[in-house]
Amino acid sequence: MKTLSNHYKEKYGCKVYKLSLDGGFTCPNRDGTLGTRGCIFCSGSGSGDFAERGCGSIETQLERAKERVGSKCKSGKYIAYFQAFTNTYAPVERLRQLYTAAMAPEDIVGLAIGTRPDCLGDDVVALLGSLNRVKPVSVELGLQTIHEPSIQYIRRGYPNEVYFDAVHRLKAAGVEAVTHIILGLPGENAEIAMATTQAAVDAGTDGVKFHLLHVLRGTDLEQDYLAGKFDVLSMEAYGSILKACISLLPEETVVHRITGDGAKKDLIAPLWSADKKRVLNYLHQILEQ
């Protein structure tokens, strides 16, 4: 398994840390374009629980984020990571200003952008391609699943073909594509999770982020969970599915994440996921077997 840490060491020659930023974006699933309630699992922060929020300019956010990871990052090299909500969902000139500001410092060696595949117009892809010639750019796409009943349930809001097209256009522009996949969605089993992983591989994704389905306070998913409509995975079941999915990845595909960790104050289930050190130790152990 090619880990993100090893990938960064190969690419940049040192350990590199991501600095999570908030560009002040929203999402078509929240502003009324597609809906107002977001994806069923999405927290009020738009998956940006660990981003630097409400602290002003990109320059200020970068400095505060560096302070947070300063004790860990001895190399002093960072990736600027636009994480919260849909980070290409704005006019291209605004995107240019935000991305350029984030990439400007010498110690920022690359740019990572989390977004939806249906929010990548040709003008945005062209911008990303031009910035990639200055410093490496990677785009994280929220696929989550290719299973149609799940797509409707989570209110993803776009067909699978849009994801495949987005990966194709990003790679044609020289931009790295990373795919988010959720394991443990209601009604899904290992075979469905493996089918989604294989679809991402077939699309040509450069990396994958695997997420455990978290039930977070204040989401519509919480209401279904409390009503007993589905069960969450045990740690052992998650590990088994994760291992099966990773076995499908080509050697060069980078595994950016093997699980996610929602904010503990909002976590409803599974509670075992809150013990991050124990979970990671267990997952690494079974992946090495």
C-alpha cells in the first residue's frame, strides 16, 4: 500500500503537512441550486471541521494552521488544503485569487482542493491546469459510492458519469485526482464498496480517501440512525471491507486515508472511531497481514 506520507516524501523529498483552509464557499446542495439540506451525512461545517474558520485572510489562516502543526512538521513544508464545502464553487476569478494567495508562500509546496465533480467547469479545470505548472495541484472528488440507491439516499446530486468525466478532464490537464469513498453506507456491503473502489480505479484516480461512515449530530443521517433504520459498522467489519477495497488498488495508487475522524463533540456513532490511535493501530495491523 502506497501511503500519502511516503508519496509526499518521494515527491517533495521530505515530510509534508496539509494546512486546512476555509475559502468561504458554500455548496449547490445547500444554496438551493440542488437542495438546502446538504448530503445526508454532511456536518454543518461542510466536512471542514478541522479547517481554519472565521479567522480572516488566507495568509492569516495559513499562519494559524502552521502554528497548530508546528510541533509535528520539522521540515517546514506544507500543502495548502481548501477543505470546507465545495471549493471550486465560485467564479473563476475569485478562485484564482484564493488559490494564488494560498500557493504564494515559499514553504507551500502544493495545493489540494476538495470539491464536487459537478462543480468543475472547463474554465476551472483550465485554471487548475495553469496553477499546476507553478506548484503541484490535486483535486479531491466526493464520489462516495456508485450504488444508485445509495446515491439517492445520501442526496449526492449528480450521476456517476459526471465523476468519470471530471477525472478524465483533470488528468488531461495534468492535475492529480483523488477520490473519496465512504464505507458502511446504509444498505451497502463489501461487494458494493469494492465495486465503487474498482470504478474509481477504472476512472484513473491517482489516489483514494477511504472514510468510515460517521453519524454526526445535527445531520439528517442522525435522525435515521436514532430511528433504528440502519446499523453502523463494527471496527472489525470496517477493517475487513477496507482491506478488500485496498487490495483492488494498483501499486501506484496513493492511499490518502484509511478512515476518517469526525469531531468528537458531534459524534453519535460508531463511538469506537473516537479512539483514533487504537483504530489506526488495528487497521495497520490487519492491512499488513
